Amino acid sequence: MNRNRRNFLRFALGAGAALSAPALAQQWGARRPMPVPQPAGYRRIATEEAWAPRTLLDAWAKLLETNPADEPGFVALWGNLANMGRFTDRLAELGQARLDDMNAAGIDMQVLSLTAPGVQVFDADTAHALAVDSNDELAEAVRKHPDRYAGLVAIAPHDPRRAAQEIERGRTRLGLHGVIVNSHTKGEYLADTKYWEIFEAAEATNAPIYIHPRDPAPAMLRPFVEHDLHRGDLGFGVEVALHTLAIINAGVFDRFPRLKLVIGHGGEGLPYHLYRLDATWPVRNARMRSAEPPSHYMRRNVYITNSGVAWEPMVTFAQKVLGEDRVMYAMDYPYQYRVEEVIAMDELPISYEAKKKFFQTNAERVFNLNDARENAA
Ligand code: CA
């Protein structure tokens, strides 16, 4: 095993990354009592919470054995799945163990999505079949625990028509709440007009599309791997920021004005770049320029979550530049299962009303969570 792969496994399995509630309590117990988030008058809804069915993890392992030439980032990132033991157990779990972890961390609800890179590393037919199966399994878990779980529809973007049909099925027949896209598909972005049927279906069914990071697209992967920066350190954020701006620049939101996009990790740096993106917008090539400056869409169509970034300066800055209706809470379970981060977010120096938006009501509105609960009642 090379050094990069070993480092990734250490990251994936690292301290606090995927510990169960009892293991976490034990870790804390040696020093002081494990902190428990107190009832705060709002529901804590975590919006970027990962899962993966066993069938997908097995299919990944088989694909990795072939060392696929068109998926160099996947190979660099996921390496040897056999070594990921406890971590993959947590991903596949949709029953009591996950609920116990949520209870111990004061999380009322998880919005679940198929972990990156999901089905997008496979050929079109395999990817579609795996997406359909995983959506069925997720919908079953959501039906069993409608107050604790919500779920996003996984799609295989390779075939946009089938993907659009799966969005329709997921929203109307399975009762799921949005769409998960694990960034690039074979190096391509949804900005390409050939994928716009996906946006059409998402807008028509009021399904927000969550673009979650994966390894950078093959055409830009090399320097990231060379400098060991292809993960959550930098590569993930650059990949999704580029994907999001490509969608804005292509005029997707001019064509689909009611479409909602969600990105995590503090908006993958975009709030911080907003001023310069607008300043350089007038000199952009007219063929690659949205009707309005990027900040217009960032404040009308895009929502961000704080997955992986339980950091007061980021949350309050994003609320200031995008608006407090656009920033949502996420834990990034099981990758970042850290109870102390929940408490840190409870202690944000903002009003109770702003905190309730952050933890609860923004997510309810963006992911149509109350519709689902009313239907289930
Ligand atoms: Ca995540």
C-alpha cells in the first residue's frame, strides 16, 4: 500500500471520524464526562449525512480490483476497501445503531445521501441499476422512521432521461426529498446542456440538487495527487466550486429560475470568493456568462451547509454575505461524528431565531420536510 493510500485510510478511520456512540463516550470518559447537547427549542436537522448499501460497497471493491483507467481519482482516494471495516459498517447502517449515534449527539433528523462517489464511477446501466436499488432501500428506511430520516434520490447522470425519470419516481412514489449528485460523472459536469433534463425534472418536482464532493475530475487530478491535496483538504472543495460555477455560468438558473442547488463545506469557498466573482463577471466570455452576476444566483438558487466546518467565523460570514435563510446545519456523519461540534454550533453568537433557521427551518423549507411529515401523518 502506498503512502497516500495509507494516509487516506488513516483519515477515513481517524480518531473521532467514525466512532460509535459508546466508543465515543469511552474516548471522552478517560478525561471528562461525554458532553451531551441539551434540548435547545429547535430540531437539529443534519443535512449532509452519508450512507451506502452493502451492494454498492461490494461493487466498488470489485471495480477497484480492475484499476479502472477512467477513474484515477476514485482509485487514488478509495484504495483498498477491505481495510475500511468499522467505517463501512457505519455507512451501511440505517437501523438502531445509527439512531443511537444520533440520539447521543442530539440530532433529531438526518437527511441521508448516497456517499461519494456513489454510482457515478460505473458504466451507465450498472450505475442506474445500483441507484434504483439504493433509492428503494433508502425509501424503506425513511418510511420506517419518518421523523428521524429524510433521503435524497441517487441518480446515474450518464443517461439524463433515465436520471430524470428516477427523480420523478423518487419524489412522487418513494417520498424522497431531493437529489444527490456526487460531482463529476466520468469527468463531466451537469453544466453541459446534454444533462439539462435532470435540472428540468428537479425543478418540476421541487427537488433540490445536492452536489457533494468527490475526487477532482481526471483532467485536473494530477497536481492534487502529486501534492497530496485531492481529498477534503482542497481537492473536494475545488471540484465542487468549479462544478457549481460552471452551472451558474452556463445559464442553468436563467433557464430554470426555481431550481435549488445545495453545496456543503461552507459553500466550498464560494462565499469568500463572491466579491471577486462579481467583479470579474463583466469581462467573462459572453458565451460563458450568466444573465446576472454570480452573487445573484448564490442568493436566489444556491443553499450551503456547514458539513465538516463547525466553525463560527465561516457560518456567520456565510450568513452575512448570503443571508441567514441560505445556511443550513450538517454533521457529515459518519465521517465527522463529533458531539462537541454540535455543542459549538448550539453556542453560535447569533439570535435564537437565526439559530433555529440554521438548524431546522431552512432545511424543512429547502428539502420539503414538512410536506413529507404531513403526508405520513
Ligand atoms: Ca459528506
